[in-house]
Amino acid sequence: MSEKVGVAIVGSTGYGGVELIRLLASHPKAEVTSVISSSSAGELIADGYPHLTEICTDALDGVDPALIKSKADVVFLATPAGVASKLAPAYLEAGLKAIDISGDYRLRSREQYEAWYKKEAAPQEYIDRAVYGLAEIYGDRVRGADFISNPGCYPTATLLGLLPAIKAGYIDPATIIIDAKSGVSGAGRGASLGTHYSELNENFKAYKLNKHQHIPEIEQTLSDIAGHPVVTTFTTHLVPMTRGIMSTMYATVKDGRTTEDFISLYRNFYEGRKFVRVRKAGVWPGTKEVWGSNYCDIGFDVDDRTGRVTIVSVIDNLVKGASGQAIQNLNLMMGWDETLGLHFVPAYP
């Protein structure tokens, strides 16, 4: 084992796994020592992703915990929902630290998971063991933990945009409406009619109305911060672009707070957290301004006429919404500076 911490990636042939390889290639204290795919073991990842030629030259490993433990200290699970629930316990018992990107450990209730994900839930003891890794909010819990549940892409953009206002009592949680839009990479690499070019190009459509699996994750965290149950209207849309999420949120303002009040609150709340950038009044973020980076950019406008605030929050769904935040959690888990390996300037235009 080298001086760097060895990292294994399960599900390395998906977009999330490939993004982990890209980001970790520049990490000063961690290196990828095992790339794992249950369906492609023995093959080269560069056969499917030629851009990784000379970057990732080892053959794909199988999912065996003993093999992974012999090569790595930490394992990322970038798998489809329902897979990590079965794999993570074995990796933890083998002595590996684990960061799950799949969503199998985000919901504290097994019943809720099974109702929304339509899959068998993980064992309750491992759900209870997982720390929810919304880094800017729960970073202190992540430090020193051995098992992290990485937030979903929509929840990351949405929660970072809402939680300071709820915590400070600036908005009425009962009035929250969330209008969210995502690029198509959030659907993964598998082919489907909904992501077919001729279906998606020059098209803009809503999907999973009132049934998206990220709804209970968002409501669980909003309720935790509010101190009482919070129910929201959350609508998702697919946009004909590759990367990016924009979450536009509306809520009734309390106590006559102004746009400048919100800007001041958020800048103070996220002071020292280098991956959240708060726009000045009259400037609202776009997805291209965070493309390829671990930033979350947030802007505001209070409408005096309606008494509501509009909060716009944008992220790159594959970085801050998945692999970048997972590395941020790795840094916190290991006691490192949380920005290590994540100093990427957004690619523009």
C-alpha cells in the first residue's frame, strides 16, 4: 500500500464511478487502487471509457470484500439503488470505511425506503449506522465516521438552498414549493426511451410528479431542521443538457425579510464553507457557472407584492450532487481539509 489512502470504487462503470476516477486522479492524499464491476470483472474500464486510457489501467475487480480490503482502505458504492443495501454491510464488517452514493441508506425508515424505491431496504442496524453526508450541514458528524450516506443530487441543491432560511425562521416551511430541473446524466448511462436523443432533444418535460424518490429525503432533512414535520410540493423536470441541476424554490417570507436579509443570512451561515457561493442582489446563478465543479451557487429575490421569496440553487449533478460531495465527505471522514482534490474551476462556456 502506498502512502496515499487506497480507494475502491464499486460501480465504477457508471457515470458516478467514472466521475470519481476523474476527480480522484488529482487528489493529493487518496488514489484509486481498485475499480470494481460485478458485470465486467476482468475487463479494462478504458474499453468502455476511452478517455480513461493511461489514467485507469488496472482490470476491473469483482465485488469480493476480502479482495477489496487487500487493496483499499475506503470503498465508494456508486451502484444502482438496491445494490449497496446488500454489499455495504459486508464491506464494513471486513474493516473498510464506506461511502454510499446510491441512496440505500439515506432514509431512516425501512418502510419509507421500500414505499418510494420499490426495493427491499437495508438492515436497520446499518441504516442507523450511516451518517447523512450533507457536508455543509452535517460535516461535524461526518468527521471520524466509518459509514457515510451521500445525499442525492436534487436534495443537495434543494437543501443547501432552503435550510439556512428554515433554521433562522425566515420562511414558513408549510408554504415551500420546489421546482427542480436536471440534465440527462442524472438518469445514468443505461439506454431508455425517455433519454433517447430524438425524444429528449428540443424537449422539456416533467417526470415522476409527486412520486420522485428524493421527496422523502428532502422532507426528512427539512423536518429535522424545522423541528416538526414538513411536507413539500416537489416537481422534477428533465432538460436537454448533459450536466446540471437547478432547484428553484418558493416560500412565504416571515417578518418582512428582504432580499438583502437573505443574502446576509446565507453568507454568514456558509462562511468558511468554500463550496457554497451566494450571489449578490439581482444576480441569479446558472448551471453552466458550476459545470464540472463542486460548487453550489445560490441566489435570491423577495417579491414584496406577493410576500414570497424565490431561491435559486444550482449544482453539477455528477460532482456536488454525487461524486464531488462524496470526496468532500471522504476528506471530512479522514480528518483532511474538505477541499482536497476538489479545486476545480467550473468549465465555461
